[in-house]
Amino acid sequence: VVYRRYSKFFEFQVHLLEVFPEEAGSKDPSKRMIPFLPGKKIFGRSHVREVAMKRLDRIDSYCRTLVRLPPKVSECTELLEFFSVTPEDLNPPSEEEVAKKKKRKSKEVQG
């Protein structure tokens, strides 16, 4: 299990598309092999946890597709670094810690 913010996935996706334009389908969209990153928002009226779980399934599928690509992409430095173990992977933050962090950031933006 990897713990990354959506913004990190987005940055990673943009970088992959720049590094591998052919695999990204820049010249010929029919030859695209790099998967599309699922959208950040899932529309509907549901609880935050339900939305997060739905997003998790889509992100999981995205990751599985990436690591099954030909070695040129699946074994590139960028991909290996992105999926390298981080402290958060070994000791994930609790839901309380995440909520406190969001609250602090919200206050910083407002203040």
C-alpha cells in the first residue's frame, strides 16, 4: 500500500506524459498505453469515506496498469521512485491526524 496525496499522483502523471510522449499517445492517440489518471472528484451525495473508497479503487486500478506496462515505462526511474516506500507507507497517519492537518491548513489559508 502506498499513501500519496492526489496532487502527487497528478504531478507524477504529468511528468510521465512529458517523459514518454509516444506512450502517452501524443502523436497517435490510438497508441496510448499510459492510463488516464482517474479524476479527483467523484460526484454524488455520499459520505467522505465512501467517496475516498471509490477513488481508492480507481487509483488502485491506475497503479496496477502502470506497473504492467512494458519495462521502458514500468521500470523507469520516475515510476520506481514514485512507488518507493515512504515513512507514511510504513506508518500511515490516522484519520484523526489527517483531519487535524486539514483543519490547520484551512486556518492557514483563511488567516
